Amino acid sequence: MSTLPFDPSQLGYNADVVVIGGGLSGLTTAYRLVQKGVDVVVLEARDRPGGRMASGTFNGESYDLGAQWIAPHATQLRKLTHELGIPLTMQYHDGVSDIYLHKKHHTFKQRVPMLSPAATLDRGRILRKLNRLATSMQVPTNKVIEQINTLDQMSFAWWLKQTCRHQATVAWFTMLCRVHFHAEPSEISLIYIIDQVQAFQKAEHLFLARPAYQHERVVGGTQRIGERLAQHLRPHITLDAPVLAIRQDDNGVTAYSRGASFRARFAVIALPPAVAEQIYFEPHLPPGRDALNQRILMGRAIEAVLCYDYPFWREHEKSGFMMSDEGPAVMVHDVSPATNTEGALACLIAGNAASHWGAQPRGERLRALVQQLSGWLGNEAGAYRGMIERDWNGERWNRGSIGFMPPGTSSFVHSINMSVGRIHWAGSEASSQWTGTLEGAVDAGERAAAEVITHLHEQGLLKQA
């Protein structure tokens, strides 16, 4: 017997589709549906659209505190920003960059950073091995499935320890795991890493030797994408509307929020699985999908931007790009605005460091970051004007930053984007390519919209071709 109040004879449709989650993926879904004449309602738990695209303001200038880079391969995202009339700017990278790895300091310019000759060769060997594993597992034969189940018991950290010939190589991939997944290699399944190598087409794309090199950023911050999409969807969006329960029946889906319900023919859930897991479903989700929602973990990240009068490091022929396996920041980028002379450095604290520093007072985090930057850039790093930050660990409607899968979960990953009756799935974790990125979010949103459009067309309910 249903425990949710529902009387189909007394309740009409609010829309053809209810989209749950107003981040980039959910907004993309709704935008594409509305373009096809579909009636849509978007329910967003926060008081703003954009999800993991979030900005902060200092001295009237907006800075990204969440997802921010547009890679050269991001064709769908670049097309969307062009449609919306949003300008992009290249990530600054001129000058000398620094990497502190395994107690050693390396500098480089535009080329790939060189470690010791032996460690550099070992790094290439590991990348090739990951590529071979990803290629060999594309066709799920019985032998491949048996191999997947075996390797899924291993963490990426264990595999690195067994496979790398140099500790510097282990340190390198550990550092890049923190950059990309916001997690430690010991937390991530080896099979999930291999799955992501497939999603990113090759290991070199996943473990970028220089993250964000030749990438673009949105002028004014990526939150502008969410705001611009929301402008187009203004009549369709309801903010401060967290969905607490979803009831599905033969004729439609009803989403229950605080004191309100929304009836639609189909639903698209564009949430991190860890957040979707908090929704009560009736009937219950299939065991595989329910288990997947419970098992995907969220990365831990704090994004901080230190602001200066001007980008002084450029005068010293420094790019502002730095990586470190010691922290507190694992990666630093120059995000100085192109519209004025102010300087800004974006500092990513990720993995175990994010858990540690997130528990410290703000002043302690600031002192630690300034001390780290001063070691790279000199005493001028202490002449900051202010800091803005966002701790994604404390975000209720994200429960972290980027989703990943721990060891022992490979048998559930096939459920990530499979529809459940009238319920479809979006979100960057549900993308089959470029997972966990802005491009992945757009890809999943476009796929979910296409699925629903096909169903509406088959039922003769689509208003326009």
C-alpha cells in the first residue's frame, strides 16, 4: 500500500517532465526539452541554480569556487556557451611552473613536467598499462567479467604500489588522483580508474600531466552558465524545493517537495547519486540502482581564492601554476581577471587534506595557504587583500564534490544511466564520457533529454518536431 498521498483522479499534470536538480546537467536537460516544446518543471533544492558551478565575489569581481575549466575536447559545452552568448578566456599559463613531488622541486614551462629520467619512463609505462587494460575490457566476455571482478577488489593505491617501479611515480599518480577525483587512491577501485580511462578515451586525458593547460574559463565564472540557462527557463524553475520523495505509477511520476507535489509524465533526476539516495522512492528502486546510489562516494574538496593588488608572480616570470603532494593545496592556478589589473590564485585542497583543513578555523587555513604560497612565490604572497572559499564537504545538496566508486562496486556501475520506468538519470556522474566534468554534465543532460523526447514522440505527445 502506498504511504504517499496520491489520487490520480484529482491530480492533473503540472508538466510533461519534472527535472530534479538545477545544476548544469539538469538545466541542460530542461533547456533542450523546452527547445522542443516540452512542458518542464525544474525543482532545485538550493536558493540558486548552478549546482557545482558556484562563484564567490571579492571587490566586485567574481571567481569560480567549483567546476570551472572547459577542456579542448568539450565540444558540447563549448556549443552551449556559444548558444548562450557567454564569453570564454584562456587559462593563463605563461612562465615557469612548479611541482613539489616526493620531497623534490621541479620547474618547467609549457612542456610536460620532467621527473627523474627513470621516474618519467615509469610514468609513461603506467599510462600505457592503464590504456591496455581499458582496451582489453571493452568487450564483456566471460573471461573479461571474471578479470573485472578480480581487479575490482583492488584499490588504485594497492595496484600502484605493486606496479610502479619508483616511489616518485606512486606520488605522481596519488597527487593527480587528488586533483581529478578529490580523493585518495586507497579509496578508489582500480576498475573504476580503468572505467574512467575509457570515459576519457585514454589515460593521458584522465591523468593530465598539467591540469587545465590549454583549457578555457568562463569570463565572470561558470555560475554564469547556470544563471543564463535559468533566465531562459525562468517560468519553469522552482528554487528552495528539495525533493523528498518520488512516486511512480503507470501513468506518470509525482515528486514531493516541502508542502507541494509536482505531477509529470516523466522525471529526470540530475543529482549526485549520494544525494539521490536520500530520496524515498515508491515503488522501491531496483536493487542494482539502489545499491549504486548507496555505494558511490563523493570527493572532498575546498576551493579557496586568494586575491592580490596585481599578479606579482608574472613579473617574476611565474605562471602561477603549482602542484604539491604535501599540501595543504594540491594545485594552484592563476585566475586573475582579464578585465582589470587585480591578481588571484585559486587553491585546491583535496582528499584527506580537505577533511583535515576543513575541520580547522578559517584563519588557520589561510595561514597555511599563505605559508605554502610564500615558499613558491616569496614574501609577496603574504600581501593578500582577502580570501574567499567554499568547502564542498559541507554542501548538503552535494555531500561532496565529485563522485567515484570504491573497491567492490563494479557490478553496479552498469546501472548508472539506465532508466527506471519513467525515471531517467542525468548528472555528471551519469555520463558515459568525461565523467565528473562540466562536459560530462552537459553530455548526460543532452542524453537524458533525448531519451525523454523519444518517449514523448512515441506517445504522440510532442508539441513540435
